[in-house]
Amino acid sequence: MSAVGTIKQPIAAERSGVRPERDRLAFLKLLTLAAVVGLAVAAYLALVYAGPDALQGNVQRVFYFHVAAFSAASVAFFMGVVGGIAYLRTRAVKWDTLALAGIEVGFALSLITLFTGMVWARPIWNTWWTWDPRLTSAAIMCLTYAAYLMLRSAIENPDKRRAFASVYGIFAFATVIITYMITRIRPDTIHPTVIGSSPQNAQGGFAMTSTMTAALAVGSLVWCCLIAPTLVWWRIRLENLIERAAALRAALES
């Protein structure tokens, strides 16, 4: 078969799915718009609608973004678990793409979680960082998923890479659960618990008013239900475009 004929095959396959692809892209754009609007609403509630804390003042507003980012990271990391399990069961590449996208987005959101936490900790704890159980578990979580990305880049065989990464991504989610639970099982942590009672040694806790609760709830929903899925979907789309370009390049070279 000639090189031209070989190239026509992936092109023809793409044309057959032009309409569904356009529909998906249109929906993704709507979802992106909803995420932008939702983020603006969440920012307004956090920065304007919710009153300042009686003790912490406006510094407390960082927590709305801090909690929402961690919640969204957890959702994205869970998408990595779903994609990993589905890939191991079906060996379909699309599920590995979902796992990769979820973990990459979750990793970025977890870095936002660490950054906002440090911004809040500096005026409240008088330090950017302390090896508190909660902070330590969050750092371990980030490093665990950074190792996932390094693992993928270190294995050349695509099938082995997807299989090993799927297993790793499933077990790595344990660090997310531990990070969430650590303030409830370690009484020596100084990290406050926003939802539920804080540990006895917690420093920087605050009483949630009705406006604070509304700002936190709306912000968390926006980040979990709009921002995280939108970012994951865009990352999936980018990965699909990369794979199509690689297929066309391989067909051209054959």
C-alpha cells in the first residue's frame, strides 16, 4: 500500500466521526463557559459575600480556595482510579487517557492546595511550612503522584506503561484518603478541620457563619463539578490530538 493510501485511512476514520466530535466540542465549550461563570460566582462569594472572620480577618478567605482545590483534586484523582480500573478490565486506551488526564489535573490542583495552604499558614502559624501530620501527608500525596508521572515517562512500551501506571494510580489514591482523614485520626495535628470538630491542638480554626458555609459549599461544588471535569476533558482532548498526530506521522514515514 502506498504512503498516500496509508494516510487516507486515519483521515477517513476521522471524517466519519466529524459530527459527534463537533457535538462533543460544542458541549465542552459550554461546560468551559459554565466553569468560568461558576468560578467568578465562587470568587465573589469568597471575597465579597462571606464576611471576614472575627479572629483571622480577611486571611481566612484563602480557605475557600484551599478547601475547594483539594476537593477538586480528590475528584480528579478518583477519575484516575476509575480510568485505571477500566483499563485493566478492558485494555481500551481511552480509559488510560482518562486516568492520565485525571491524575495530571489532580496533581496541578494539589499544588494549588499546598500553595494556598502556605499563604494562609504564614500569618496564622507564623511560618510558611511545618511538618504537621496534615501537611506532611499532603506533601507525600503530591510526591506520590509526581512519581506516577515519572513512571509513565520511564517505560517505553505503551502496553506495559499503561498497565503499570493503572495499578500505581489505583493504589496511589490511598494517599488522598489518608490526607483527608489525618486530622481525624491524629490528635497532635495543628491543622483545623473545616467540616466537623477540629483536633484539640488545632491552631487557626474558625466558626462557620451561614455566609461562610454558603461560600464554601458553592465554591467546592464549582471546583468539583465544573472546573475539575472541564480541565480533565480538555486534557483528554489534547492527548487524543497528540495520538492522532503521531498516527499520521507514523503513516507518513511508513
